[in-house]
Amino acid sequence: MMNHLFKSSKAVVDWPFHKLLIANRGEIAVRIIRACRDLGIRTVAVYSTADRDALHTKLADESICIGPASAKDSYLSIDQLIEAAKVTRSDAIHPGYGFLSEDPTFAKQIVANDLIYIGADADVISLLGNKEAARKTMHLNGMPIVSGSKEAVTDEKVAAEQAEQIGYPVMLKASSGGGGKGMRIIHSRKEFAKLFSVAQGEAVESFNDEHMYIEKYLANPRHIEVQIIADQYGNVVSVGERDCTIQSHNQKVMEEAPAVILNDVDRNRMLSICENVVAPLHYVGLGTIEFLYEGPGRFYFMEMNTRIQVEHPITELTSGIDLVKAQLMVSAGAQLAKMHPNESEFALECRITALSAGTITGLHLPGGYGIRIDTAIYQGYVVPPYYDAMIAKIIVFGSNRQEVVQQMRSVIDETVVNGIDTNLNLLAQILSEPDFRNMNTNVNWLDNQIQLSNEQE
């Protein structure tokens, strides 16, 4: 399928970069290293003092320390990352996801230092990272939206006034970034001040940006997203869609592809709209457009992430496209063919998260037909307390959803991670729930189930 994605089977004749610095850590750094190996690109891993023995430092061709454990002094330090690229004579920088992956200043500084940024142009990142500007741009190009802030705000009183105009309940979001950080559902003016302060604090800590955005909260939607890839010649391809409805506190827990809840009319309309709104933006690279879905014919733009997503493996498995390689290739000048990949089979991803820091004293990760595991952990690895809690992604793919869900339950039961606390029991419980098996869920379903369980104890 990769050959059909690009106009030329050779795709890239002369690579404009030969050594890539990966401005990230963990499983995404490992994933990028493996793609680069296949393409003959040398890699440089960066690490904080807490990650000195991390797997990505061992797999890369070179590694360099960029600072202490604190993310703001290492993985969020633009100066340290640029200096590391210069010291190692790297040609390009890949931001991965999280950290600085949607920071336009980082993208701009990379280009200003004569390096290639693997991602969209800084101005496009800035446009789409601003929730207000993104909504306006998308709406002007035919994208359905829900009511929200006229502009991003930093002041709690101004934000509260906007919430009153929109009408409670509202969703408060960090204007920059994503991944559920800096997000809160607010039901009344009484709780606004406290939740605004907490969410804004998270936004500053995670994205170094205090700007917040407010939109009308839809009570029980599903979360559907479309994966796109665009080249330097104005071609945009919607690779497929994912259902990311199973979430807790706005953090995705499981994702599946394709979104079997969609009918063909809605699916085709979503894919087509995404291509049409991205094409005029001169966007280059991977991107994900996220929707709130309330039922047939009722879906609304939520946001666009200008980076690779955590859940990209399920799209890779159902489309036959290596998204990381494709991302590198369009950055190097490869031209996309105008096609739509035919999604086949079904894929489900479960995120394993660490509920405590510590040393992994025992580890067993299942294998076999239809199983893929993306991780950077190993037996003896010390899980640090400083970064995102996700430590592994287990992906199962097969002919249909029912078969895959059943197999995933067996895979989760077989998985062993000793020495730290994880969410494996929660994943097993979700997979056994009739509501999950019958697609009778929404974005609030898991939080409601957890709350109900706590009340019964």
C-alpha cells in the first residue's frame, strides 16, 4: 500500500536530510528510530538525566543529554534541543507527539537554524493551534462547528463572561496542545474560578501557554477523528478514521479503526471535508482532525492536531500505510498520489499506563498473529515520575470488531508488568463490559462507570 500512496515507487530520490534528531522520548522515539533505520536515516536520541538508560538512547545511532529530569529544562527547552542538533550535526528534527510537537516557536527556530522540521509550517501550526482561529478557518471552508469563544483568554473573569454567553455546561480547553491536558467540563459559574485556575495551570505546565478557550459542551457524543497526510504540492489524502470514544478525564484509553459506528454517508463526508479544508492551508505532513459525533449527520469540528498521534498504529494496520515513513517522505519532497486507502480488517489499541513510578521487576508482553506492541519498557527499566504515564500500546487486529475485542481481552489477561501499578485491570474490565462490546458508549461513559464503581465500594 505504501507504493500506491506516492506517485513514484522510488518516492524520494535525494534525501535532503541524513541525520535526524528526535526531540522526544519513550515509545514514539523508538517508533521513529525504527522507521529511520528502514529508510537509511541516522538518528540522534536526546535524553534527560532521568532517561539516561531509556531504550531510545540505546537504539539510536547517537544520544545526547539535554538537561535534568524536569521536562521544562530538557524536553521542553528549545535552546537545548537546537544546540543538541548543532553539536551532533543533525540535518532535521522530528518532534514526535506531546512536548513541543505543536509549538510554532520550536518549528520556527528549527528552520531559522537551517534545519528541516518534520511537520507543518510554523505559521500553519500557529493558526491551527489557536482554537479560535482554527474554528474560524475550518468553518469558512465548510466544516460544521459548535458554538464557542470568540477569542482565547487568559483572565478568569473574562472567560467566565464568555461562558455565560455560550451557556453552561461548557468545555474549557488549553488553547495550545492537546492530549486532555488543560481541559475541564464546567457546569456552573460557581465552580468556574477554581476549575479555570487548575486547567490553566496544567496548560502552562504542559505547553507553556496560559491562553484558554471555551466551547459549548455536548453531553454524550462519541469522539471520531480523521487521519490526513499532505505533501508540498497541495495534495491531501484522508487515510481513514478512528473512534477514540473510550476516555477518562479527557485522556484516551482505547482507540479503534475504522469507526464502525459511522454509516458510509457520514464517513465519506468526513473524509472529503477534511481534504477540502486542509488543501488551502498549504499544510505538509501528518495531521488529525477531531470531531464530536452525536449521530447520523451530526458531527462537529473539535480541533486539529498538527503531529503524529499516539493511536497511529491502528490506522497503519487498517490502511497498510507506515505513517511515520510517509511523514518523513513528504517532508523530504515525495508527492502523494490522489487516492483513498481501502481500510480492511479492524484494529483496537489499548494504552497501558503506569499508576506509579518504580522499577519493572517482571515483564511479559504477548505475541502472535494479529498482535503489535509499541513500547520502550524492558525488564529492569525504571519508570520515572516526571513524564506522561503511558508506557506501552497493545494493538490487536483481525477481520472484525467482535473477534478483535475477544482476542484483546486474552492478550490483556496474558500481559504482565510487575514492580509498578498499571491500568491493566481497568482495561480488562472495559473489554468485558456489555456496553463496550455493543458500542453503547460515549466520551463520558468510562468516567461514569468508574464513579459508579467507587460509589458502590
